Amino acid sequence: MNKPASTPPHAPAAAPRSRWSLYLDLIRWDRPQGWLLLLWPTLMALWMAAGGFPGWHLLAVFTLGTVLMRSAGCAVNDVADRDFDKHVKRTAQRPITSGQVSVKEALAVGAVLALLSFALVLTTNTLTVLMSFGALAVTIVYPFTKRFISMPQAVLGVAFSFGIPMAYAALRNAVPLEAWLLVVGNLCWVLAYDTEYAMVDRDDDLKIGIKTSAITLGRFDVIGVAVFYALGLALWAQAGRLADLGWPYALGLAAAAAQAVWHVLLIRTRQRERCFKAFRLNHWVGLTVFVGAVLATMLH
């Protein structure tokens, strides 16, 4: 008879993580999908406002600013949600919830990132600087709206859309109708993909009392996502028509619409893994439309 394998009396303790590693985890550095969802519509607005390449200065300002503000928003969000996150398996080990990073520490990280982003904005014009205060305010307020607003994803949509009018302001010192169409279209897109995200945690959110669009829509959640996608793409199409972008942009929108249909098919069974997959793939929708806009301005 074989002897049972002996088991060491004590498993080796996990090595303590460095502060740098914890801060990177706090700002979701290993999950770039989040800042890509903000970046593509912002860059699309830059190209459309400029009628082509917007210049290295503004490209750097808005790219770095987007990454910094999204990272700051993650820190604020985790502070606001720390008592909720411990009840959700997917978020229970976040640095603040697990006690590895203090609230003051997280707020300090968020403040530094926001100040760096503001320093970038100061290199633009007055209108853009003034708009940045609104962007900061919505970023701070959004995490707390989950307690009071039935569809807090709409507030997130406003926060994720501020880069669009700021891009037009930086280039034209004005925000025309096409920019506002891009904003509302982006808001609809955020409602679509963040409802997919909320569908992943719906059972946990119901238990702990968080309000989300997935809960509010109930059995109409899949239809709601489809409608949000359709409205968003339709508004972007109208913005492209006003900007006279032509067939390359329309081709990009068609490719984005095909992806949206695939996402709706993915979530129709409401399985957590499929809903999360649909959410994670949404940055490709934004990239597709951005590429169409770039090609359109090149051929204009």
C-alpha cells in the first residue's frame, strides 16, 4: 500500500505586496478596457473637431488626461463602495475593501492623479479648463448615486462623455451641435455596456441594496441594452452626417453595429460570464468607430 503523501504543517505565507503594486491594483492598471472605453470617443471627437490629426500636444493631453482621470475615478469609486464591495465576490479583494490600502491613502492617490490631469488641461484654453471642473464634479458624485438613482449608469455616461465637448472646446473654443450628438450617443453607449456589467452583479446588488440599470430594467434588460446601442449608434451617425464624414465613417458604424448585435446575442441568456464578456469587448466598438472617423477625415 502506498503511503499518503505528507503535508507540510504550515503553508508558506504569501509575500506582502508593495505599495506600488497595491496602488496599481487600486486604479485597475491591469484592466485597460476601462480607460479605452473613455479614450476612443474622446479621440474621435478630437479628430472630428480638428478635421484630421489634432496635433501631438492635444493628443498627449487628452490621452494622458483620460487615463489619469479614469484612474482617479477608480480610487474614488472604491472608497465610496468599500462597504458594498465586501459582499460581492468579484470585488471583495480590492485593496481598500481587503484593508490593504486605507481610505485616506486611496483618496490621496486619487487627488494626485486628478491634479496631474488638471495640470495637463491648464495647457489648453479657458473654456476647456472650466469644463474640467464639471468633469471632476461628476466623477466624484457618480459612485454615490448608486444609493439614490435608479439608473446610475446615466450619471456614469455623463462622466465618461466629458472628454468630447472638452476636445471641441480645446480645438474650436466652442461646442457645436455635432459634439452634443456625440455626447448623447456616448451616453447611450455607456448605458448599454454598463448595463451588461451590472447584469453580472445583479444578484449581489439586490442583496446589498445598490441601484443599477440592470435591476431597474428587470426582464427588459436585454431589450434595453439593444435599444441603448441602437440610439447611440444612430446619434453618432447623425453627428458624422453633420461633420460630412462620408462612407468610411458609415462603414465604421456598420462594423460597430455588427458587434453590438453580437453582444446582445451574448447576453440574451443572462449568464454572468457571457454578460461580462460582452462588457469587456465593448472597447472594440469604440475603436471601430474611431478608426472610421480617422479614415473619413483623411479622405475628406
